[in-house]
Amino acid sequence: MITLEKRPQPSRAWSLATPLLAVLLTMICGGLLFAALGKNPFETIRTIFLDPLFSEFAWFYRPQLLIKGAPLVLIAIGLSFGFRAGIWNIGAEGQYIVGAICGAAVGLAFYPTESFIIFPLMIIAGILGGTLWAMIPGILRVKFGTNEILVSLMLVYVAEQLMASMALGALRNPDGMGFPGSRNLSQYPSAANLEIISGSGMHWGVVTALIAVIFAYIALSRHIFGFNVRLAGQSPRAAKFAGVNPAAMILICMGLSGGLAGAAGLFEVAGPAGQVSIDFNVGYGFTAIIVAFLGRLHPVGILLAGGLMALTYIGGEIAQSNLGLPLAAIQLMQGMLLFFLLAVDVLTNYRMRFGRRQVV
Amino acid sequence: MDLSAINPILLLASLMVAATPILLAAIGELVVERAGVLNLGVEGMMITGAVCGFIVAVNTGSPWLGFIGAAIGGALLSVIFGILTQFLLSNQVATGLALTLFGLGLSALMGQGYIGIKAPSFPDWHIPLLGDIPVIGPIIFQHDPMVYLGLAIVAATWAFLKYSRAGLILRAVGENHEAAHALGYHVMRVRMLAIMFGGACAGLGGAYLSLVRVPQWTEGMTAGAGWIALAIVVFASWRPGRLLLGAYLFGGVTVLQLNLQAAGAAIAVEYLSMAPYLATIAVLVIMRAGRAPGSLGQSFHASR
């Protein structure tokens, strides 16, 4: 019989070891899954986790790592503040979409003028769009006490429909011969989110993500705001006595995560995706939740976790084309990773005791 | 737009059908939350139920076996949630989200060979005498058996929670798990059973979508129905009677927007499709929720 005994304090060693343990367990279970699908598990695992970095075509995949990782890290950094404070913004996908729509709309409004000011304006519009979309659940929570999880999630479906209507209506390419989708922003120099060093994958979104990591680190460890966020999450009552305004905390955390998700959407629509289209969003907003938890809600951890998740996306695509592995299997593996992560977390907060419990 | 193309009797009749999947998922979640557990994985369990039910029904040719398979599939998935939250004491919000992400992936993988196939037909019951009443007959008494089974489950749950001893224990566990534990009730066992009931109901709701309402399998076909079910539980203040009202209200909005689309309303299809989600938000804002079960969402660890 195994019993759990609460630790007086969370174990530091385990809190670092559990993400690695979870990745290892996911690889083992993922391998079993691939074997059940009739693939060679070792080859598949190698394809997913190593080939993007070390195969002979790695020069092609490494830039992809930055392109896929940047939105994940950017969104997850924003989410981590709210998750720490017990504010659950689950609708980052919707804020990502609205950020992309707003940013793209500003860029398209200037077409075909060329000016250095257009791209900065688009970034501001993207951030504002995401922030405002996240403010809806935030304000409803503060004013009416509605559940922000449900409202932010409902707004994802609303945003998806909005995206479709934009791609078919207001933002449709007038020269597109009636096909859905906007003009291609990446072919419009003033609005394009170009690579800073050609061929490196290093676009402005990657730079912004790295800056966000640094700022988040400073805010969480060196600034009173980070302290208040942690306090509000760990002990809401103590936070109230310390003078933390819970309503302001909700609005700031929602706005922050929405703004960063909106920025991620703008960088995606102006760069790798290139246009407003019906199938623009691919679930970065949901995967970012896994990234935030895998990184233990810590900025540096999120950076590493974002890299790992980007790796599984790219590796998954390679495995799909080379080994015929269904893409859903990768999605399943990502869900599995979050499960294992939550499961092994028990080791951080509890100690295992083996043997029968003594009656005292 | 031709509003006369909308037949009010057909509208009200399809309302009951549209409300059924949400009603099934919501009644399961209501029991789970009354036991003090917040399972946000309804969407994941629903879509897993949808694919399990579809696979079983296609292979056996029997929709009834499909529904049984869906209930088992949903319950099995919920066991993962139960083990994580009850035995490994993980955060219920995060675990519920994980369950949704996992369920979406799992269902997409399982359903790969089943895209584009039609489900075996599940005929409507034409209840003799009652079904022949003009107006009311077609609205209420000419549906498939699952509509009535859903209503029966709601009624049984209401009676169980209100009048049975087991229902009282379940509510006690949900209101104050420390006190229930001190009285000698098995908090974890009660909660595990409630979670599995919730999973089975969500599975039935999902299978109703893939076997009756659509009736096909497509990836991500639940499209937020599980989340709407969660919202309806809050709307209902955790009471089965009001749950029925919420589900039918929601079913009404869905059916109305579909009818307006078909009638060629001047509003674009995309904006009409937003209606159910916006209505859910509006309902959450307007209706002040009653008091939630006391221990909702908290982990229980018997330290003494």
C-alpha cells in the first residue's frame, strides 16, 4: 500500500525533474502507441525528436523550429501570469485570431502605400485586438462574476466564425478572382514580417518572444507585480490583506495574455501564414497551455518547453510524410505529455510512503 | 428572406433533438460537480463517445450497441481524469483541459477510417395515440428513443439527488469533503463513481451527435458542445430541473439560427453560426448562478 504524505514545502529537485520525467514517460507511451499503429517505435521517436535537429536536412528544419516555437512561447508567457494568479484564460486561440484580423486589417488598409510606419502600426493593432478580445471575459468576470474559462472559450468559436467571415467578406483579396482569403501580406514589403537574417527563421515574432521571456523573468522574480501575481494565486486572502486589488489583477492578467496572443497572431498572419484565411488557426492557443505547464509557468522553462513542442510539430510532419504516421497521433502524444506532467507533479508536493499505514 | 418557410411545429420538434446531446452531457457533469469535482474535459469525453459510438454502430449495425460503446468509451476516458485528480491530486482545471486536448487527438486518430461513412439509421418512435395529437404530437411524441432516455436520465438524477440516501451522501461529499470523510464516507470512491457517470453521459451525448443528429463522423464535430454543457450546469445552479430549461433554451437558439440560414436570412452565415456561443455568454451574464457546491474544484487528501 502506498500512501502520500504532504511535504512541508514543494521539493525543488523534483520540480526540476518532473518535466523531464514526464517527457520520458511520454516517449515510452508514445512508442507503444506507434508500435500499436504498426510503426517502428524507435525509428518514429527518433524521427520526431532528433531528425529536425540532426538529420541531413536539418538545415531546412531548424528555422522552422523558431517559426513554430515563437507563437507558442509568446502566448504561453502571457498565459503563465494568469495561471499563476488562478485566472484561467483558456481562449488564447480566439485572441490570437482577433489579433491577426486586426493587424492584417490595418496593413491591408494602407495597401499599396509603402512606409516604414505600417508594420509598427500593425503590431499595435494586433496587440490591441487581442487585448480587447481578452477583456470581454475579464470585464464580465469582474462586473458580473461570470466564469472566465467558459466565456473565453466560447469566444474562440466566435473568433473562428469572424475569421471565416473576414476571409470571405471584408478582407477578401479584390484581385483574388473570388477565392477566399486576403491579399498576401508577406508579398507587401511594408507589412511583411520578414526574416531579420535571411534563411534563419528569425522573424520579428521570434525577437518579441525572446524579449517577452526576459521581461517576464524580471517581472516575476524582481518586481512587485510578479510577487503580487504569485501571492494572489497561492493565497488570495493574504493577497487581499496585502492590498492587491483582485479585479485589477484579473484585468491585467487577461489583458497581458490577450495582448501577447494578439501579437503572436499578427506575426503569424504577416509572416509564415501570409494571409487571412479560413484555416488560419492551427491550435497554437491550445498547445500554448501545454507549453505553459510543461515550462512550470517559469519564463525560462516556457522557452525550453516551447522549443520541445515546436520540435514535436516539425518531427510530426516529418513522420507523417516519411513514415505515414497520422498527424492525430502527434496531437494525442501532446495531450499525453500534459497528462504525465500533471500526474508526476504529485512527487513535487507529496512524499510517497510504502507499506501499511500505522494506526497511532 | 422568406420567414414563412420556417414551420413553427417542425422548429419546436427539432428543438428537442438539438437539445438532447447538450442535455445528456450536462446532466452527467451536474452529478460530477454536485460531488465536488470540476471536470472541464466534457468536450473531450463527448467527442470520444461520438467516435466510439460511431465505430461500434457501423461495425455491428446496431445504433443501440453504439450508444453502449459510447458510454463505455466516455467512462473509460473519465477514469484517467479520476485517477489523476483523486489519487494523484492534480489540479482539476488543468487536468480537465488536458482531457479535452487528449480526447480530441484520440478521437481524430480512432475515427480515421470512418470519415464519409453513414451511420446505421436510428428510426423515430411514433408513439401510438399520443403521437397522433395534432401540433403536440409531432413536437413531443415523435422522436427517437434517445430523446426520451435523456429526459428519463434527468428525471432519475433529480430523484436520486433529492430522495435517495446515496444521493444525500454524494451531496455531502460535494458540500464538505472533510466532514463527509469524518463521518466515514469514502470521498474518493463516491467521486470516482460520479466522474464515471459523468463520462458515460458525455459519451452518450457525443454519440447522439454522430449517430442521430449529423449522422456522420467528422473530426472535431462536437464544436464546443461540451463547453456549452458546462455553461448550462452553471446556468442551472446545479439543479436538474433548470438544466432542462437551459438545454432547451440553447436548443432553441441553435435550431432557430439553422432555420434562418436555410430561409436565406440577410445576415451572413458566419454571424448566425456565432449565435449559440453568444447566447451562452449572454445567459451566463444575465442569470446569476446560485451557490456552487462547497468543495467544488478542491482536491481532497485525507491527511489524518
